[in-house]
Amino acid sequence: MGLLTFALVGAGATGAVVGAPFVLAGIGFTSAGIAVGSYAASMMSAAAVANGGAVAAGSTVAVLQAAGAAGLTGTVTAAVAGAGGAVGGLVALLV
């Protein structure tokens, strides 16, 4: 593994972990709840309609809202870092 590959994998992992809370807030999963009129609100509405009026525990909407409200858990942080590192590795292959 070359120095460029190492740098891009590290940058991808770091960028993903640092950027994830901003992305969640940007689509409407905030610490104060789901933002009115946001993409997250649309997701929540669709999930509630599909589930008879409630959002199921453990669903995508529930997990994203928990991450937006409380931050990323250690497991999720590791998964996000791994995904970001993989993207960085792919970029290194293309460069």
C-alpha cells in the first residue's frame, strides 16, 4: 500500500465520521427531533403510513433519528469509518 492510498483511506474514514452528523442534520434528523418539511419528515410519514400509523422500532427511520438525536454509537462509528475508508481506497485505485 502506497502513501497516497494510506492517506486517502485515512481521509475517507475521517471525513465520513466527521461528516455523518452534518449529513443527518442536513436531511432532517436533528437532536431536537425530525425537522418539519425535511426529507426525514417524508421518510417518517411514509414509514408511518406503511406501518399503520406508527414508526416501527429498529426501522431505518428510527435508527437514523436515534443517531441524529444522540450521536453515533461506537459500532456505527466503526461502520461509517470502514465505509469511508473503503471509498478512499477506491479513489486511490482510480488515481
